[in-house]
Amino acid sequence: MGELNYDAVGGTRPADARWSVHPSGYRSFEETVCVGRGVERWEAVAAAVLRWRVKILSGFRVSPAGGDSAVRSANEYQLTVRVGPVRIREPVRVIAVVDQPTRRGFSYGTLVGHPVSGEEAFIASRSSDGKVWLTIRSLTRPASGGWRWAFPLLLVAQRFYRRRYLRSLTRMS
């Protein structure tokens, strides 16, 4: 197993409806968008979140260690994105999985070799009025080693991909 490259493990708290604890030394981000309405939409979105569809529909390839693309707690995955001719590999481990009647999602933590250090969470939720929501949370700081110099550029890329994440499931049929 790879080694986590950050110390705020569990910091994105995907099971919590409200996120108020932000560890010092990390940039925190949270945004929620409505991605539909109704039971059928809820089931589709919740299933998509727990199969990495937010990342996949945003341009990432997800390679699970065991071959199963379902999100599983403590499993490691290799996320790969192509930026022009360059492939960037992001080794991660699932930290927490939430599977409740009105809240499903997960968080993953970065492993040594990831371009940044921290945690990201993708959470689907359903409100009492039937609306379906997607929430993205993250804690980010520079990774140590060779990627440290690129952190300002990585923050720009992170903003670009967050916009894709938030739109990804609205286009999903």
C-alpha cells in the first residue's frame, strides 16, 4: 500500500451535511449544485458518484488496484488525466464511504507521488423536496518533492476541473 502524503485524514467529512472544520495549512473548498430531481434521478446520481463517474466524465481514467471500479473504503486507485501530450498520474486511497438513504459519496486521500497533498470528497444528497445535489469538498496544500514548484499551476488546473466536476452529472443521462 502507498503512503498518504498528508495529515488531515478524514478532514473532508463526507458523512456530515455541514462542513465547518477546516484544518490549518490547507486550502479548503466546498460547492454544491443541483443535478436533478426525483427518485430515479437520485438513484442514478448516487450510483454514479460511487463508481467514480464524476472523475471519469471530467476526463480522468480511473484504474482500481483490484479491477473493480466501485468505490471501496481503503482501496487504492490510480487517477490519470491527459494534459496535452503529458499524462499526469494521481495515486489515491479511499478514506471514507457514505451510503445512507439520502446521502452517498466518498472521500479519497492523496498518496506519495500525487501532484498535490490533501483530500477530496464527492457527495450526492437528496433533500426533502426531491432535489438531488452534488457537493465537492477538498483540502489542498503543496505536495513535497518535485511537484512543489508547480503548485500555482496546479491550483489553476484544480479550478478548471472543479467546474467540470460540478457539471459532470448534469450532462449524464
